[in-house]
Amino acid sequence: MSATALSLIASLSGCGGAAESTGPAATASTAPAPTPTVTKTVTVTPTPTPTPVKTSGSYKADLAALGVVPDNVQSFADYMTKEICDQTGDNLGVSVRSIGGNSTGGGANGVRLTVAYFCPNKLQEVESYLAYFKK
């Protein structure tokens, strides 16, 4: 084949490189489309401020109102103080769950009563554990 024939075949087939198409296909972008930004909305529910349990001024009478009548109120108070007031962090959570789930100690209200009398500074923390364990 002659050089002229090859040149003619190349330009007709579009491989000659001399004549580029200037149609719409040549102006199309090859860059990928931008990806949309995803925004996640988080709703924060404030923790309600717990209110202290109303007390009569007599731990013994308030325990009795819950149906708890220990043989020795002072020993019971000491035990509850040790298990609730003297605990922190995970240990407090375990005690709250254990005692709060046991009706012989007054359940969750027995825990609240102990907090009201002996460690009101732990009210919010204890309430958060009671809420977590749904007591």
C-alpha cells in the first residue's frame, strides 16, 4: 500500500490524529461528580435534675413506710451507707443495681431514701444509675 492510501485510511477511520472532532462529546468532562455531604443530626435530651425524696426526719419511719423493718435500723443504715454512699464509679453502679433491684432493702426507693438521708451529694449520680437500670 502506498503512503497516500494509508494516510487516507487513517484520516477516515479517525486514527490519523490530524482531524480531531470538536463536537459535543469532546467537551464532556471526565472528572467524577462531587459526592454530596452527609450531615447527621443528633438530638441531645438533657438529664432531668432529680428531686430528693421527701423524708419525715426518721429513717426508721421512712423505711417502715417502704415495708422495710430491719432488726437493727442502725446496722441497716451503716450497711446502706457503705454500699451506696461510700462507693464510686462502677462499684456504685453495681450496688445501685443490686440493692435497687432487691425489694428487701426497699428497692429503688430504699436506695433513694439512703441517698436522701446519708449522701444527698450523690443524688444525681445514683439517679443516673437507677435510670440506666430502669429501676
